Amino acid sequence: MSERIWTIDDHLTDKPEEFVALYHQFIDLAKACGPFTYAISKGMITLKGIRRGFAGARPDARGLRGYMDLQRVVEDPRITNASPYTKRLFVHAFRITRPDQLDDEFAGWMREAYDVGQGYHLRQPPPPAPGEIR
């Protein structure tokens, strides 16, 4: 039996139009950072840099859900969970329900995540934790 190959269209079909629009807005933020490729699975549309995946998203019945890998913990209502992924990275799950939530601050997180996808986090020490003195 062959394994099913998932596509972006599989994730967008039959989803609320406003949440598909959020997905496209999310992709536009990623494209503004530079080139990337897609890795598509049943659960997520992942964006990959030259070194690794750095973010992913898919619309569902309640909005756009996804994740970004950052070198620091971000606390924000859009972030539903942040947890350590490696010694240098934290995976941040997010939920977006309105276009205005994909603002300049979110675009900044996308740029940080894109840099992770390029492997820049391996070339420099992680940023200091809140309250940490270096």
C-alpha cells in the first residue's frame, strides 16, 4: 500500500475562506524573509530553510494554527504554548483568528524563525534569557 502524498490544497480545501486568507497572509510574511521550501504532511504545512524547518501553519475550522521555532520564549496571547525544542530553540504554537494579528510584531517573529531555518542560531550564542546578565 502506498502512503498518501499530502498537498497544500488538501489543507486549504473546505476550510473557511477567511482562514485560508490568513494562511496566505502568513505565507506572504515568510516570503518577505527570503526563499524557502515546503514539507507537507497530514498535520501541517512546514516551511523549510536551507538548514531546517522553521515554521508551519494550516487553517482549520477555528482559524490559523501553526508554530515557529525561535531562540527565545515569546509571551503573547497569540502564542498558545512555548516549549524547549533543543538547547537553543523553543517551539511556539500559535492561533490566529484575525488578519490584524499578523502584524509587524508577528512579522518580526517570522524573521527570527526564518533565521533559524537558515541555521544562523548555530553560529551565534542564544540571546540572554529575561533577567540574565552576560
